[in-house]
Amino acid sequence: MSGARPHVVVLGSSFAGLTTARFIRARCGDAVDLTVIDRNPYLIFVPNIPMEVFADHDPLVSMHLDTVRFHDRDGNDFINAAVTGIDPDAKRVAFTPTDRAGSAPESISYEYLVVALGNQLAYDRIEGFGEFGDTVSSGYYGNKLRRKLFGGSYKGGPIAIGSARFHQGLEHKPDWMPVAQAACEGPPLELALSMAHWLGEHSMGDAHKITLFTPGNTIAEDAGEEVVKEFLDLAKGMGFGYMPGIEDVSRLTADGIEFANGKSMEAELKIVLPDWVPHPFLRDLPITDEYGFVITGTDMRNRDHPEVFAVGDAAALTVPKLGSLGHQQAEIVARQIAVDIGSLDQADLGEPYRPEVICFGEMGGHKGFYIHSDTWYGGETSVLKMGYTPWAMKMAFKEMYFHTGGKPVSWGMPATEFTMDRLHVP
């Protein structure tokens, strides 16, 4: 690395980190040295794990993307390591290499730091989850559920699908941001609809076997009242059970699930999305809130340490924990750094962060749903569409993401919104 060029360190190389690193390189060119640190030299395309599970495909094979080759192509250094600490005053990051067990801890300095480490998913805080729970948030858990469905251990009993309570940091929370009870509830909606289709395909029943639960007063509250009402009307007509206001998941047992509000539910399959918890070393830092999410303004940089940025799930402003928000933030961070170093004119800085919920989900039978809404944040956009086109768009996004190595064209998201919002969906 040349001492004459500012050193940008990106922590994380999954969705937010990979895209941010590639956008920074595209905006800054050779004017920066760029290092990416991640415990894995690959990512698993988590949004499409459910459809792989219901198609009896191993997501560790079909959803695997080697990320290092894209960093190498861009001229970025990649360190295969677990981040263990950040010292914002000294501008250093501590890490331990993970490609061989027993590696010694090291550290690296930076002029700019981008925290894109995502979260830990707190299944370990749900009593009984390891023995009795299921989910689709990783290749391992996706395969565990897939083997139950296609290996014969699922006997056709009732199914519970929903979220545990999300603990959102309130320290320095802006007035325009609501408080979420669940981290992201697009996946429970997708899983419920896909599961109902799978049951029908295998002559094991229909939506009447499935109950959706949520810690909030209503499921998918971030999608806005109009979208939620339309979905709940559909779900009621299909026969889904619905249990809002469970407060939190207390315990899973062989026979069912117990909730913090004292209620319980019989279920053979308990599919749970957990709390999303920041990595422990982020707690009690001068750049994070009371839970460990990185505090930023709408320029995605920390006020007290303006050389520190955050994108994706690690950022306090990412609520819900949604991939499309991380994509928007990645572009903002790349422009901010490019303006700082003189690679981009101030006039081209672009707009600050203004969140919108944009979500594609599968429904089974090559159908999907599309949600575009900002009413939860005080906006006026509220779109829900279902049919073959949203499913095709979800599939196309995965192919585009793999083809471009997490670096979609800048006009891709606006074009998608324009097309889907106005298109008649068959």
C-alpha cells in the first residue's frame, strides 16, 4: 500500500460490504488503497435460500458466490479474518485470520473505515431452538429444514412461522425513524406462502396448517398499513392462522412454541426469525448506540468520528434489516469518500439516505410478491403486487448479482422501482 493514498478498510464482504467496496473502487479509482476483511472468502445468497429449500436444492451449492475474485479484479486487498475490535481514536482494527485455526491476532490502520459486518442472529438466545427450531437464514439451517421436508421426518403437523423480538437501539435515534418490533418480516410472509404451496403440492394440506406470529401489533408493520391490510385479507381468505402481539419467543419444545405474553401454540415445525444482535466487540464503543449498532447521520458517517461509516445491518439507521437499504447506503458511502478525496465533485454527492421498503418474495408455483412502501417513514408510496413477474424479478436479481459480483448498475434499482410500480402484474 502506498502511504500517499488514503487507506479505506471495509469490514465485511457479504451483501453490504461487497457492494460498498466495489462502489468505492468504482468512484475513487486508484486514488485509494482498499482493504476488505471478512471471515469468509464467499457469501451465501440468503434471500433465495427459501426457494432452494422448497425445491430440494442445497443452498450451500446453488447460492454460493466466491467474492475474493471480484476484489482481486478491482485491485482490493482481501484479508480472510474475523474482526475482533475497533479503536476509533487510534484508527485501527484488530482481527484474527480465520483461514487456519490458531492464527495470531493482528491489527491494521485506516484513514476511512466502513463497518458492514451485518449482525449475529441470536438463535442461541431462544431456549430449545437448537433441538426444536428451524429457519432459513443460512445454508446449514436451510438444509436442516429441507431434509425434514423431503426426508420424511416432517409428519404433516401444524406449522408456526414468525419472528422473535428485535431490540432496536434508541440512543440518537432520529425522530423520523419508527421503532420496529421485528428486524425484518418479509421472510415470514415469504415462508408462509411458499410453505402453503409446498403442502398442497405434496398432498399434505394447505394454509390452514400454518399460523403466522409476530411480536408487533401487526406483522410486517414496516410495509405500511395499506400493504399489511391487503396481505392479511389474502392470508385470511387462504386460511392462515394469525397471532400478533406475542411480545417475544420464550421457548421452543417438541410440541410447540411458548411466547412472552403467556400464550403458546402447538406446532410440529417451529420456523423462527430471531433477534438481530450486533457483534459483541461493537458494544460500548464511542461510535455505537446502547446495543452496538453504529450511529450515523443520513450521510452514513458517524458525527464524532466522520472517517467512520456504516452500511447494511450494522448501521443503526437500517430499520428494518433489509438488503435494499444496504444497497442505497453503499452508494452514499462511496460518493462521500470520493468527494472527500477529490475524485468526485461536491455537486455530484447525491441525495442523503431516505429509506424505502423494497422487497421481493416468493409465493410458490413460480409466483411472487413485490412491496414498495415508505409510508412507515411518513411517505406516500404504497405498492403491493403479486404474480409471476415479481418471482421472475427476484430470480433475475440473483443472476445479475452473481454476474456483476455484487456491483449492479447504478440505474438498476430506480429502473426496477419504476417498472414494478407501474407494471400490470399477471
